[in-house]
Amino acid sequence: MLRIPLAPFAAPSWLKDGALALRKAGGMALDLLYPPACLACRRAVSRHGGLCPDCWSAMRFIERPYCERLGTPFEADFSAGANGRTISPAALADPPVFQRARAVARYEEGPARQLVHRLKYGDRDELAGPMGLWMARAGEELLGEADLLVPIPLHWTRLARRRFNQSAALARAIAKASAVPVATELLIRVKPTPPQVGLTRRLRAQNIQGAFAAPEARRIDVKGRRIVLVDDVMTSGATLNAAARVLRRAGANQVDALVFARVVAES
């Protein structure tokens, strides 16, 4: 029996226009029910998922020049080293376990702290989308070389209380923007650690010691991979160092870190 190949179906222009009109109408209806508001101050804005002009101006975005290892901004432009990279004295004196860290904004200034707290404690998981998109832009260099995104895990007891892991939510948003897959099973939290808030750098490192593990059955998925750790905030880097150390020991080829906000001037 002779089979005649069928040409692929092409929707007529009137059908495409109608579908577009329906989507626009749906968006307008949604705006009427939930008017676009600034993610930080809730003031009316033109579109969902953005900041008002005042909050945008107040965000202290981190841009070059910054330390290529720690991601901390310099107050003035410094000449690059022999390899074309600028490394801070802090990174030279105490190199981190992770290779590079990148952050969207300073945590101690502007609306960044508000956004982090609302995501983490305020059940505002819809913030993960726009925050993750900013993180994907800030970490574009890292993501271009990455094989996997690994969010910093919560211990199951804290996850039960909080109901969701903000780092995993951010990682999923970054994955959507960058096409780098998320792997949540490669790193687990085996020790329920007290909150790090208010601790000195030394106590933070002691507090997080032994908190993470790489499951033996999943180490084959770690070996030789280039991994980007994802978290909401970086203060001293103790948590990211501890997680990176476990992944490196499990065979990861490289571990970088990507956060939404980082503390630049520790008290």
C-alpha cells in the first residue's frame, strides 16, 4: 500500500492570533486580580517579578572589580595578576575550598536582605523565580562551565518545620534559566546544626563541621563533575566550604558557589 507522507500541520494565522489574544487577556485578568507589585516594598510596578525604581536604585549589585575567588567587591579598581585575575588579600591568606564564588548583591545594604528573609521565612516561594534569574546572570561564567547545580541541603527536621528548602527553590529557578540540571541527592545534611547567625567566623566553621555527607551510592554521579553549589546567603563562607570539601572528597573535579546575597563587611 502506497503511503503518502503528510505535510506537517501549520496553524492558520487567525488561530495563532486568537491564541495570542487569549494569552494577553488572561494576563490582563491576572493583573486585575493580583496587580504587579515591587518584590521588596510592594509598591505598584508595571510588571510582575520586578523592583520599583527606588528599590532597584537601592540594590547594591556586585559587579567587577571583585575578588575572582571570593566574589567580594573592591572599593577601587586593582590591576589584575599575572593570570589576568584579581585575587583579594583575604583569599590569598585563607583560600576557600570552593574555586570561585559569585553573588547578586550585598546582603547588609539595600533590599537584598528583605528578599532573602521573605523567601526563607515568609512563605514567599514565588520570589525564587526572579531571584534565581538574577543569580543566573551573576553566575553566568560559572554556569557556562557547570555540569550540575547542587543546593545546600537542610536537615530533615528543619525541612519539616520550614516546609521547603529555599536553596533548592533558587537552584530550580537557575536551572530553568541556564539549562544546568539540579541534583538534590548528591549532598545531604546529616547533622542538625544551630543557626549560624551571630557566630564568629571560627565558631561558624566549628558549628558546620561534619554537617554534610555525599551518599556512597551517588558518588559515581559526583566523580569528575563540575558542580555549582547554590545558597541564598554567604557570610563567612563556612557552610559553602564544608559542602565543597565533601564534594571534592567524593571526586568532584571543581566546585564553585553561587548565592543571591553575600555579606561584604563582617562585624
